[in-house]
Amino acid sequence: MSASAQGRRESIPYIVLALAVFIAYANVYGNGFLLDDWPLVVQNRLMLHWRGLPQLLGHLSLYGSDLPGGFYRTVQE
């Protein structure tokens, strides 16, 4: 078996996995954002550039969205 044929054969599980994930989430691709998605994702100034990624990962979820408060939980007790 040639090296290129072996490489293609080794990549088959990854292609199958990617296809399975795509199919599993196929029903969400046509949906829009809901409720808190607009301020936390669309209007978040840190999401405009890659240089905002360290700040997004290093702070609370409301950081960069210009919303009041410091901690956000989708389910409040």
C-alpha cells in the first residue's frame, strides 16, 4: 500500500466523525440567536478580533458585552 493511500485510509475516521457531528447539529444551522445571544455574542466588542480571545477566556461571561453585572448564569437559583 502506498503512503498516500495509507494516509487517506487513516483520515477516514476523522471524516466520518466530522460528518456525524454535522448531521447531529443539522437542525440548528438555520436558527437565529435568542435572548442573551445578541449582547453576549453579536454585540460583544471582544468578539470582533482575535486579540480579544484572551480577555474573553480570562474574564466572566458578561465582560466585553457592556451589560451591567459581573456574573451570568442562565439558570438562577
